[in-house]
Amino acid sequence: MFNFLKPLPDATTPVPPNKVESSYKKWQFRVLLSTSIIYIGYYIIRLIFTAQQNEIRAAYGFSLTQMGFILSMFGIGYGVSKLIMGTLADRSNANRYIAFGLLASSVINVVLGSTKSFTLILLLMLMNSILQGMGAAAAQRSISLWFGKNKKGSFLARGTAYSIWSSAHNFGAFAAVASINLSALMFGPSVAFSFYTASAISVLIAIISLWLGSDRPATQGLPTIEEYSGEAVVVEGEIVQSELTDDSVFKVFIKYILKNKLVMIIILVSLSLYVVRFGIMSWIPGYLTEHKGFSQSEAKWLFGIFELASVPGVILLGYISDLLKGRRALAMIGSLVLLAIDLTAYFYVTNHAALIVILLLLGNLIYAPITIIGLMVNEAVPKFAVGMSTGAMGFAQYVFGEVIGTLGVASIAQTYGWAAADVVIYLFTAIAVAGAIYIMIKQNSMLKEV
């Protein structure tokens, strides 16, 4: 099994020079399609529990705080898993690695839908979170290996390609809601069958994506993306071209993550954005029904629409960052300022029609900077540390960001009311803006050095 997940050797026969461009574009399209489709599957599994929170609370008798514990358990496990699984992704066949993770997660999800035990659900959520950690790092590694900063001879530039892939999780959230309704149509309003249906769909997605995708360009007889596009990977003034390394995991982590000031600030901004993300997204069904007067059915669909409607903003900001020649922090700052304004409207407006529009904008303004910050951390390290950088960021995002946004927000809202929870979200939005300004200054300085 572990040999199946190891990187493939380089192809013995290179692609003829006159066919390199067409072959590169073909595989770039396939890799982007594969990583996008499979990440939809990951999010179908991941968000079934969140989307069904009202039904689960009613059927299982769980309190709001218990739901917060369950969701935070996933966050803690997923954060730790992203650090470990992200590091392993750097040393694996990314295509096979991500497919295996979804298949195994789908199996755990079936068991999760078959029990009402609070303790067992906590354990299963922890197990599922570990397997879910195999997804993002492997996908981001694939995007970094196959796409360059510029579009020279390529299907798309990296910022746009990355944004398209990242938007897949928004489609996944909507697909999670759609799969619940498909389950209800086929099997009735059964919480258990909503989990089973999600797993069946995700297994099919994993098989299709495994066939579509690929390991590194060299395994297809193609040059590396740096050789092909004429770019260089610059880390703290040092050019690093290798895709694989024999250095120990510990050495790579210390040198390229912990001692890289730019990476650490990027991680802080990302953590802050995840508090905002989960402080809003996780509680849409409950917040809109309890505080804004929406029905449960309306709130559930708005949860899915919130995710799906953010896709244009995510792709647009990625494209703008490409037009700005990789100055991604500059592109992000404007989005964060608008986010602060839209958050205020979301907290204080009560008109349902206006709230729907505000929520649609909010999805764009939260997910667009989150997408860009994920690409920025990958570009701040060598290719052999992309998964590790994703994992280190994921650790902060979920162990701290999601826990604050789920358990923290739930506890504060239950004790002091939603207005107090809103203050926490404002605070972390301000931290994100300050960090983004620092990153912009640092990136401009580095570009001048290069």
C-alpha cells in the first residue's frame, strides 16, 4: 500500500520538443480538473455534519456547546493532520495520495452516520479529520508543480489555476447540501442515509480523479515548470529549484518554515481569516434561524449558497493577483477592507432580502483572501516544502482558527449573546488587515532584490 503512494520515477523517454507545449497544456487541464473534482468530494464528506446540525441536534439531543465540541474536535484533528499529512504529501505521489485519503474518509463517514453516541462521534470526527488532512496539501503541491507564475506556454497562470482549484471547496459545500436533498428524495428524511449518500458520491469522485490526474511533470516526460516557464523559486534571497529533497523533515521545517519570517506572518493572517470564516460559516444555519428569523430550510440552503456564490470572487482575486505579477498581498488588502464593511451589515441588518445579498457578498470577501493567502505560503517556500507549508498553515488554521470560530464563538454566543461573538470576529479581521499590509511591504522589498 505504501509503495502505491510513493512518487513515481521520472519517465525514461522525454516528450519531443515540438510536443512539449501541447502535452503540458493537456496535463495541466487534467491535473486542475482532477484536483478540483476530488476536493469537491472532500468537502461533501467534511460538511455533511455541519449542514445537518439542526437535524442532528433535534434527533440526537445535542446542545449548541456539544455541537461546538464536535466541530472543534474535527478542527483540532484536521490541523494536526495537515501538518503531518502535508509533510508526507511532499514525499508522495500526490495524485494517488489525495485519492486514497478521500476513499478512506468516505468509509469513516459511513460509520459516523450509523451512531448517535456523542463520545463515538467525537472519536470518528477525529479519525475523519486525520484522513481529510491528506487533501489540500497534495492538491496544492500538484498545482505548484504543474503551473507557473506566468502563463507562458501554459493553460493558465498559477494564481488563476489555484483560485479555480480552491473554489472547488465552495462547490463542495453546495454539493453537500445537494447530496442531503438527494438522500431525502431517495430515502426520506434520514440523517444516517444523508451520510451514506455523501460517501457513495465521494467514492465515485475519487475513482474518476485518480484516472484523470498525474504525479510530477517529469513522470510524464516533461520538464519542470521552472525549466518550462523560465521562472525561479526564490526563498529569502536564495534560488531553490529542486522538486524533491534528501534533507530531513526536521531540517526542512526549521529552515523553510520556522525561520522564514514571511511564512510565519502569512500563517498568522491565515489563522485570523479562519476565525472569521468559521465564526460565520459554521453558524449560518443556527444564527439565521435563532437571530434573524429564517426558517431551518431557508437557512440550510443559504449555507450552501454562501459557499457556492463565493466562487466568482475567489477566481477574480486570483486573476487580479496574476495581473499584478504575483503581488498577491496588494490584491488581498482591498478585499479585507470590504470584508469589514460587509461584516457590519451582516451583524446589524434584519431585512431578509438584504441579508441574502449581504451573505452572498460575504462569501466572496471571506474566501477570496483565504485562497490567495494559501497560494502565498506555497510560493514562499521551495517546491519540496509546499505540502509542509500547507500543513503548517493548516495546523494554525484549524487547531486555533477553527476552534476559536466554532467552540469559542459558540461558547461566547451562548454565554454573552451573538453581539459579543461579533466583537471577536471584528478583532481577527483587524489582525488580518495589519498582517496583509506587512506582507505587501515585505514582498515588494523581495521583488526589488530579485
